[in-house]
Amino acid sequence: MRTLTLSDIEFLIFAVRWTLLLSALAFAGGGLVGIIIALLRTSQQPLLRMLAIAYIRVFQGTPLLLQLFLVFFGGDLLGFGLGPWLSAMLGLSLNAGAFLGEIWRGAIQGVPRGQIEAARSLGLGYGPTMGKVVLPQALRLAVAPTVGFLVNLVKSTSLASILGFVELIRAGQLLNNATFRPFLIFSTVALIYFVICWPLTMASRRLEARLAQAYRR
Amino acid sequence: MNYIFQFGEILKPVNFDELLWGMSNTLRLSALAMVLSLAFAIVGAMLRTSGPKWAQALIAAYVEIIRNTPFLVQIFMIFFGLPTVGLRLDANGAALVAMVLNGSAYTIEIVRAGIESITAGQMDAAKAIGLRQMQSFRLVVLPQALKVMLAPLGSQFILLMLNSSIVSVVSADELMAAAQDVQSRTFRPFETYIIVFVIYFGLSMAFQAAFALIDRWAFARAEHR
């Protein structure tokens, strides 16, 4: 056991970059999966819709921690381990995809049906209808809940620590093992998460209020 | 892909029974946490909407702090942090406290939204026919608010059940911890977690069905009265 020094706290604050990087990568991956799920979910084909519904149900109906473990140990299927980095990123992306898909489905369906009909009667195919007419309008509806979901995503990256990935929480645990000051260390960790998440929460709330106001007019 | 699945070992009674034991503990822990969270949340939401100024601020701060930090940090604070200031809890106690503390914050917001969706006119009418503050809340506002709250409460409680897997990190008795025990004994982690995956999925489907039933049973009749 040794005493906690200023450089330890510095170590903790710098570990936040891994949390942020993992969040960003998982958001990018999740965004990719999410847009596919949202498009499948709003498709005209019942089979594609069912596929998307099943995906969402499964990922929202099981613990994220378990999904991460399955990806982590599922690497064995391929004959090589994925390691904490890749499995955390992949697991979080697949999970975020389900939630973002559901959020964005709502946004797509929030665009008035007449817009699609108008685009179609102008002779636009599925691609241009979605890309040029529906999605740009859906984007506006999607921003507030997506920012809100980011808070969840940042918090979720903490579970990567259980796979052995050294991000903020794992750094806190390592530090605690050496210095045994759990109260101080974990409250600092909590504070750092709060500093990241709270502005996002506030931004999401403000965006939501602004959107509600725009629609009241 | 030349991986050979071996579920046989995990389905042997000695291992599978441990998973079932874990499942029943998960159910019990989640159910207890749900009931306590709801109870605390009703009180919390009342204070948040109509309590004294300082209580409103306190509850608001509590909700923001819990909702903007990961559950994992909360359980670490409770299990590792609190003993250093003299409050020692065993793993199961810490797990329950963490789940209730976390669940209450989210539930307070749901209950508050439910209460605020009931118009002030209902409260005025209740008072006009001679009910006192608490009576009008309990007999007029709450039953109507509960109906609005039921769907979000259902999803929140399912999330709480799924989040209970995280308390395995302090080795509290529940399904995820049982799974870790079984996989370390059988050396078949992938198969073990697939089975546990199916169990959790079954649990959340069951909870969903249960909430749908509660909705039908409690509110279908109320409307005909």
C-alpha cells in the first residue's frame, strides 16, 4: 500500500481518453448498425421488418454485460481471441445499434407520410426518397434523443472494464488496489463521468424543448 | 470455423442447477429492488413536485447524480467506498442498496411525469369535495397517474433486472455470478453464456408479459366501473 499522490489523480483523469475514444468508436459503429436497423424496421418488406424487430428485441432484452462476454468468448469460434479492445467496441456497437435503430425508426416515422408520397409521385425511387427527403427531416427529430442516448453509451463503456479494458473505471480499480482509498478514488471517477454526461443530458433536454416549441407553432 | 459446441457439460444437473439457483436469486433481487424503488420513488416524486424547496433541490440533485454516472461506479462506491467511512455491507446487501438507489432515481422521473400528466383540476376537484391533500393525492391523482406510468415503469423494471447482472462484479448471488462460476468449472464460457443469454431473454419476455397482464387486470376493470 502506498499513498495517493497528485500524479495518481492525473493518471485517472488521463484514463478518461480511453473512455471517450471507446464511446466515439462505439457510437460510430452503433450508428452504422443503427441506420441499417432503422431502415429495415421501416421497410415495406414484412420479413425485413421482422428481422429488425427480432434484433432489437434480443439486444434490448438481454444484459449488455452478457453481450460483451458473448462477443469476447465468441472470438474462440473464429479460432482467435478478439481481445478486450475489439470485443468491447464490437459488443457496444451491436448493442448501441439496437437502441439507435429504435430511436431513428421513430424519427423516420415522425416524418409526415405525405412527404414520402409526394417524393414518390415526383418519380423518386426508394434511395432518393430516403436520402433526399425523409432522412434530412428525420435528422431534426433524431438529434435530441440521440444525444440523450450518448449519455447511456458513455456510461455503458464502463462495462468494458470487466473485460479487462483499461478505461476510467478500470484505472480507478488499479489505483485503488495500490493505494486503497476507494471512497476518494471512486467518487473522483464518478465525478469525471458526471462532468462528461451532465452537459450531454442538459443539451438533450434543451434540444427537446426547442423541438417541442418549433412544433407548437 | 472448427469450433465444437459442447452444451452437455453445462446441462448436467450440478451445473444447470446452479444456473437455476442464480436465476431465482436474480428474480428475487430484481423484484425486491423494483418494489422498493417504486415505494421510494412515489415518496421522492411527491417531495420533488410539492415538497419544501430544499427537498425539491435535494431530490433533483440525487436524480441527476445517479442518472449521469454509471451503475458500476455506484456499486463500487457502495461496496468498496462505504466501508471506509464505517458502513459495511455484504455483497448481496450492497447489490440491493445499489439497485434500489439506482432504480429509484429513474423511477422518480417516471412517477413525476405521471403525476404531472394529471391536470391540476383533478386535485382541485378532490379538494372541493372535501378530501385532504394526502387523500386527494392517494385516492384521485395516484390511481390515474399509475395508469400513465405503467408502460415506462415496465421498461424501467426490465432494465433494472438486466442491470442486476452487473452486481456480479462484487460477487453477489445472482445469475451472472452463477454463470461465471459454472464457466470457470466447465471451461466452456461461450456455451454457458449462450444458455444464460436465453434465460435472461426469457426473463425479460416474462416480465413484459406480466406487465401487460397487470395493465389489463388493473386498468381494464377500472374503466368499466
